Amino acid sequence: MRCTRAKRLCSSVALIAALVAGAAPHPTSAAISKGDELLMKIREVFRSHRPPPPYVSYTLVRRQDTLQGDPDLEWSYTYHIWCRSSDSAALARKVYGGKIRGPLEFLRPTFNQALDPGPPTADVFERASLRPQGIDVAPTPGPTGIPATIGSVTSYGELEYHVIAINTEGSVLHLTVHPIRDPDRNRLREIYADRKTFELTKLVATDKLFIIPFEEIHPQLYTMTMGSVNGVPVVTAIHAATTDDYSDDGREIDYAFEDIKFPASLPDWYFDARTYAVHTPDAPL
């Protein structure tokens, strides 16, 4: 099955490469048609790596400055996170001075919510959740087998975006896209991919800055740098910037995803906050 997929991808890549070579820098009706094919190809290549490994561990580094340009120590921090891919349930511990020392915390990293973004293996083409999320202290067990991927597979053939511009910038293909529907959920606005392999290199997407406890929400643009770990596409860095008139600390935030690994297994208790108290002596370092 893998060999068949590889042959199909290679033949498709050759076809689309020919389209790229003739793409005009300014969109026309023909170029937009090519753009839709290019977008489908980029998404197909990305999703040929799905689902991701069952577990991912990583270090999330969040940095922001005050309006005066000084490091904002309250909102600049580092966490090490152990995440289950099937439902993004995660155990997190804060890192102090390069050492994991914080208490056990349950997280469910996601985008476009009042949470730190993640995990780095997230499906960047997936639509944002309709339901606001926060700290979930009583997570339900993650699904087993492959049902969690069925919804994504059935939607692969549907286009959520129109490609409104195509440019080639050296070895990089740059698509500007506009959501066909639900712009708050279909968050991508710009897509950069290798011109030959169609592997993602960078994305620009909408997101939100939540100011807690004041219940303020401000629109952001995320510029996401993509990379690869053991052949798996991952987000390696995010630069977030507000796009409205917000004028307080946090107008720009930088996230780095470091030390990304794919453990073969992790204990079940990592993903059940109700058992953290009894497992404190077993806390990972």
C-alpha cells in the first residue's frame, strides 16, 4: 500500500510541477484553477503523513515583551508536554532554569482557543473547534483504533478555500487563500510549500488572543514555521501578532516547539488528571 501511494504521489507531483512552472505571478481565472489543484496537492502530501505517531513530547517556549520592550516575565514561560495524539490530552510540567520542576498539570493543547497552541503535530488543515475550550480536569479516555481519523479522511476531497493568488519565490510556492465558508474555523490565509516536493514550509493563519480574566478577545495572525521530525511534518515556531487596535502587553508573542520526540508509549495516568495526586512520586522529569 505504501509503494502504491508513493507511485501515485510521484506521478501527481510531476503533473503539478508542470502547472507550477507556468503559473503567472498575478491571478487569472486559469491560475486560480491551477491554484485549487496545487492546494489539493499540498494538502494531500501533508496528510499522507497522517495520522501522526500516537504520542508526542515536546518543550513549548512562550516569550513576549512588555510595551517598554522588556521581557514580560509573567507571560514568558517554558513547559514540557507529553501529549496523546488521538485527543490532544496532555500532561504538562513547567520548566524552571532548564529543569522540569513544576506540578503536574492537565492540558489539551489546541489552536484558536484560550490555551497555548499545539501540539506541533496538529493537523494544520483541520477546521477550528466550534466549542470554546479551557482547562479540562476530568478528561475522558481517548478513542482507540482509527475512528478519530475517519472524519478527516472523508473531507479530504472538499476544498475549504479559494486560491486567489499564486507566486513562486525561489524554491518556494506561495498560495494566498480565502475561506469559502466559516472564516473563523477555516483559518489559513497563506500557504508556503516546497515547489518540488509540496512539503509545507510556512503558514499564515488567523487565531485569537484571549485576555483573562477580562474576557477580552482580540484577532491575531499566526505565522507558523513548519519542519519535519522523523519524516513527520511539525510546527516548529509561531509568531503571533494582534491585528486590531489592542495596545497592551502581548501584542506580539513568540512560541517555539523544541525537543520534539515520539515516545513509543506513555502511561495512561498521564492523561487522567484525577490520578495526578497519587502519581506525584512518578512524575516524569
